[in-house]
Amino acid sequence: MRSATVPRSKLPDVGTTIFTVIGQLAAEHDALNLSQGAPNFAPDPALVESVARAMRDGHNQYAPMAGVGALRDALAEKTERLYGTRYDPSTEITVIASASEGLYASISALVHPGDEVIYFEPSFDSYAPIVRMQGATPVPVKLAAPHFRVDWDAVAAAMTPRTRMIIVNTPHNPTATIFSADDIAHLTRLTRQTDIVILSDEVYEHVVFDGTRHESMARHRELAERSVIVSSFGKSFHVTGWRVGYMLAPATLMDEIRKVHQFMVFAADTPMQVGFAEMLAQPASYLGLAAFYQNKRDLLARELAGSRFELLPSEGSFFMLARFRHFSDERDSDFVLRLIRDARVATIPLSAFYTDGTDDGVIRLSFSKDDATLVEGARRLCNI
Ligand code: GLN
């Protein structure tokens, strides 16, 4: 249909997300998909049964705006047990319709026109556009290859009186790095006696490798008091398509965020919330996740050992970065296209995670796939 009006775009430079673009190309070329951080294996049948039962038992109407009570209670218990901070389920915990919704609701509730928001690049692709939608300015601080550690002096230099928020993400998508105690100390020092809010994307909170602990903002009282933590059931229970996550924040912040959440989605899906509440009663259902994904990381690394790629360390998340610059000068996006067409394996070019298109000749591999896919994907990458 021809449109009667041409809208003035709020995001003129934004196209379709890289995950959708690569996913479509992968399907067209029948390529194995090591691109999106989405599992290709089934969730626990007990979870599916819980949700089916919830539907049969009549849990099919609106949940409370903040989320099903039993689920918020279970989240309060889990967070206190793992990270030592008690969040009040009635005022400080909200169930959301995906972590993406939580990011949008938090940023739009707390960031005003003219504000500045510091975040780290490479980064997940939604942060900067959401900030811009508020009439605010995203201020990227670069994580430099190959270690991708935060340069806290650069953060200090980027801070101004307009800095309203710092977005952190640990374990980090796409670099697979995690925050250390030292990072926490720097963040605490830099935000002390400011009114900066920390938006902490912790969707991979249970996917931290080699016995290292996840540095949740909820472990650190001073940071917790200024933080909005966003997490995901999709990532933790292999159901990214269900679109359910949760947020933790002090009540004064959460009050404002709920005002947006109630008008964006009102409430997250009810039967899924009932199912997750039952699963959280068995901590083994998510505490085994680190070992589960560490095995997948190690399998992929082992199978790629004979390839020409230089694998960068993966400390957590579903991802591993692989360098190819030493054997090809191609742009990473061209290289990825060639992999899809010729090797029939789909990955993500790291440049897609930078607003300035920085290209260090690195691709992102997702190992949230069944073992057969990882072995076959690696075999195809070894032929490059
Ligand atoms: N978080 C996942 C990734 O980075 C999927 C994101 C998406 O498809 N929107 O791959």
C-alpha cells in the first residue's frame, strides 16, 4: 500500500537489527546459525508442563501490573540468597515482558531530554537508540580489542554534570568479559556523591565461567542503592521467545519505571510467570547453567583449535569472539557474508556493535546451540 504520509523518522540512521538481518541470510543460504544468542534446544519439560498446567488451571488473564506475587517473592528470596540484598517484592521487584522492555522502560522513565548516558562499546544494539528516543545523548566509551576491559579513566573523562545514567553489562554481550572486583571499586568511586543511576544489564547473570563470581550490583550495597538491575528468564531457562524478565531497583526508582511499564505492556504474560515461580523453587534449575554453558564454550573452542581463527577468552555469556584479521583484510561484515554463502555458517560481525563501525577483524560466535550444531559449525569454520 502507498502511505498517505511520510513520517519524520526519530531514528533515521537505524535499520533492521543485525540479528534479524543475519538470521534471514542464514535461512536463505541454509547456513548453520551461530549468530543469535538464542538456544536451539528445548527447555526443561517441567517448565513447559508448569506453564501448560497454569493455562489449564485458568491463569490466563492479566497478571498484577508488577508481576505474579509468587514470582516476585521467589525473586526476592533468590536475590537475597545469591547476592545478599533483600528487595521488597511489593515495591522493588517488577516482572517485565523481556529484558528489552525493562531497558526501554528504565531509560525512558529516568532519562530526560538533554541528559547524557554513558555506555560501553561494543555494546548490545538497543541502548543507544533508546537513549536517543528520549532526546538524550548516548556517550560511548570504547572497550579496546583484544581485552575489552573498561578504561575507568576514560569513563571519568566522559562524565559531565549532565550524566544521568551509566549502562553496564556483565557478563558482557558481545565481548564475553565480566566485571571484576576492581571494576566494581572504580564504578563505586566514580558514582559516589553523584545522582547517576546505574542501569545494569545482567541477563547472563548465571552464565559465568571458571568458578568466577558474578558481580551483580545487588552484591554491593552502595551500588545497589543507585542501580536498576535487568535480568531475563529467557536466557536462564532456554526460552528467549517467551519474553519474560525482571527488574530490581530501590522503590523510588522503581516507582517511576513502573509508570512506564504499566503503559507499555501493563503486565507480562501470566502463565509463564506461574511456571517460572515454580522453577525458581528449585535453584538447581538455574545454578547448573554456568557448567552447562562452560562445556559448550569448551567444546566450541576445542573444535576450532585447528582453525585459522584466534579465539579470545570467554569469561561469561553465550558468546566467544574470534579474530580473523591476521589472515584476511576483508571488512568484518563482508567476511561474515562470505562465511554464510561459502562456509554456510552464520556469525555476527563485531562492527555491528559499535556506532562508529569500528572493525578490528573480529566475529562473534554464539555457543548457545546443541553440541551437534557446535561441532558441525566449527568444522565448517575450520575450512576457512
Ligand atoms: N541478545 C541476543 C544476541 O545478542 C539476541 C538479541 C536479539 O535478537 N534481539 O544475540
